[in-house]
Amino acid sequence: MTLTHFISTKTLELATISDILFYDKKLELSEEAISKIKKCRNYLDERMLGQDEPIYGINTGFGSLYNVKISKDKLTQLQENLVMSHACGIGDQVPNSIVKLMLLLKIQSLSYGHSGIQLDTVLRLIDFYNHDVLPIIYTQGSLGASGDLAPLAHLALPLIGKGEVFYNGQVRSAQEVMDVFKWQPITLLSKEGLALLNGTQFMSAYGVHLLLKSYKLSYLADFIGSISLDAFDGRIEPFNELVHLVRPHNGQLKTAKRIREFLEDSELISQQKQHVQDPYSFRCIPQVHGASKDTLEFVHKTIKTEINSVTDNPNIFIEENEIISGGNFHGQPLALALDYLKIAMAELGNISERRIYQLISGQRGLPTFLVDNPGLNSGFMIPQYTAASIVSANKQLATPASVDSIVSSNGQEDHVSMGANSATQAHTLIYNVERILAIELLNAAQAIAFRKPATSSPLIESFLKSYHSEIKFVTQDEIFHDLIKKSVQFIDDFSIENDLLFD
């Protein structure tokens, strides 16, 4: 059965987007959205009939060419020239999953009735989304200031039958795929090119994708950290609620509660301990993981506001009879949030690598490098090197992009957010964190096997049974690259319900 999500002014939640993606829902405009789009376009058409005064981007040039007046018979050419000239993206291709999110978020933003877009244009974007006709977009080219001009130009090119798209497993010319569906190119009317190109949908699509990924990794960091704690013969006392109620940061409280629940009825955690304290990488999991959780909540709030906003320019206000050129396309809120996300997620990887190191160090009855016959076998020595290398790379990626700016458009656009760079850096960094956690899981699963016959909690034992069906206990040296890849895939495939992620 085909499921449908109706585009409307109802707040678009992160959990809603997660469901749209998970269930592969199709998009459709609500009657409310259709009405708002039509009313705004009709208003603009009527306004332009008697409009001789310049209105930025509608009958003028763009950027520093804002004073150049364009005749009425050239307005369509003006908009098409805008799309073509701004399609300057280069570098790697944006992942298809993020391009699909860009389509969804652009459709949402255009449907509030402040952009002057044609209904047919929005419906064609919905056609692209529903039929998985995904424009080829590139990671480099946006300053994150006038929105994401270059990436959004590539998103818009197929509307006029130009550019390339990914369809049916291969890259093809947009016109070729349009012929398959018998679609005619859209004739862009006044302001439509600007409505399509001005906006923050590149940054915000990355933000949504990475925030969903980060919530999952945050949960898994807690869970894998719990396995490591039990494997290391750690103590449960630092997770006692009393400790955290006297320093009640929400993320800290939530993390401690999760760890207690994950380790409930564990034989290992409740057995007599020979040591009084654990290293910080175990004892301070609530404080470190919790701080990252609190950051996720800030980023969530920022991105939720952004994806439920109008971010093109100029903005049309029918009731007030105003067309106002402002700056809602500027990506500063997203740039700061994405940089903050980078720092917070890098820390989850940082502390994970320290737990990896502790597990292989030959302490607390565990064999050095978690393997029998160390010396003959190097065991889990070098996976820790790999994790350390990734952690170091993440420290470099976590440097804020938003502290940079550069002048563009002949000085007219003299402060830019660099939020697009924040977004692509965050993508690399967060997928790096997944790899670090996969290495920790590989080590923790190996280490806890040496604790037999004592067992961990029923929840963890069930999880490890599933894990070991894919990644076996290591008895002697083998190609660890293969094991790490399998562990990454296991994490990537692992499904977590939304109510657990967003609780």
C-alpha cells in the first residue's frame, strides 16, 4: 500500500521526516498549500502588470547587478539565465538520500505562499521526489549566504530540461528522463528562479540527515559504552541517579538512566569489584555523552525552525501588499548549529577511542590486545590505531567553518556563513564517528567473551548473539579491515524506533 504525506503549514517534525523516509511515503500538496501557492502567484502576476518600479530579482538583475532594470518581455529568460549561470557546483556528488531531502524541504518552503512560485513548478518537484528522479548536485560551490545558490541551481536545472539526474540506477540527462515521463520543461515566470535558488535547503537537508544519524549514534554510543563497561568489569555506582540529580543536565540524566537500563540484571556489573574507580572514559559517560545529547537538542531546535520557514528572497506578503527584499536566505543559524554538531559528535568518537584503548591494555584480567597468544598474534592492536587516526581527523574537521567569511558578488554579499562547508564537514565527521563506534563494538564484543561464563544483561546478551552471527569471535589474527567493515554495516543496518531516539 502506498503511503502519502501531505505538504501543509502543519509543523514538519524530525520524527515525521524519519517516517516519510522509512516508509517511502509519497508527497502530495494539501488543499491549503495549493491555495496559498495559487494566491501568491496570482498576486505577483497582477502586481507585475502595472509595475514599472524595480523589484529586486523580479525585474532587475541579481547580486551587485540589482540596479539593472529588465524589460517585461525578458523576465522568463532572466530566470532561466539565473538557473544556468548559477549551476557552478563542483566536487563530489551529493548523496542521493540528501538530494531527496533537499527536494522535500524545498517543496515545503515554497508551499507557504510567500515565494510567488507557480503551482506547476512545485508539482514537478513533487514528481521528481515521488519518482526518484534526483538531480545531480555537487558538494562544493555554496557560501551558505544567499542560501545555497549553486547546489539549488543544480536542483532546479531539470525543471527546465537541463542538467543531469540520477534515475533508475544511473546518471542520465534530465531531458532524456523527462521524455520517459512525457514531461515538458517548465517555463519559469518572474521571480521563480530566485525562489528556487535562494534558500537553505542544501544546508538544512544535510542537517536533517545528520541529526537523524546523530541521534542514532548517540543511542548506540550509550549502548556500546555499556557493553564496554561490562567487558572492562566496570562499576555501576557512577550511574546512580543520586549523582546526577545534584547536577541535573538533561542529557546527563538521560544517559545515566539508559546505562542503568541497558545493564539491568547483568551478572558482570553486579559482581564484586577489586578496584575502587574506573577511568573517566567509563565513569564519565553520562557527563560526556550527556553534553552531546544537550547539543543535539539545540541543533534539533534550530533545524526544526529552519525547515518550517520561508528562506527565499524577496518575500511576498499578500495581505500587507508588500514585496520585501530581506535576508532570510542567510545560513548563519545553520552554520553555527552544524559546527556545534560537529564538536559534540567528535567528542563521542573521542571518548569511544579511549574505551577501545582501555580494553586492549591487558588490565582487569583481559588478555593484552584481546587475543590468545599475544606476540604470535597482534590481535586488536591496530584497530585502535585506526580509531585514533579517525579521532585525529575529526579534530581537524570539527574546527568551526562559521568563523570564516569571504566577500562575494562584487562586495554586495560581504558576509557569508560558510554553513555549506559546515554541512559537508559534518557529514564526513559523523560517518567517521560511526566507524569509531563500530571498532569499539568489535573490541567490546571480543572482550566480554573472555568473561564467560559470567553474563551481561539479557538485552546486551541478545544483541551480542545477533552481532556474533555476523562477526565471529577472533581466535587468531585475520584481516581486521573486513571485520571493521562488517561491524560498520551491522551498526548501519541496526534499526532503532523513533520513540527511543527522541525520548
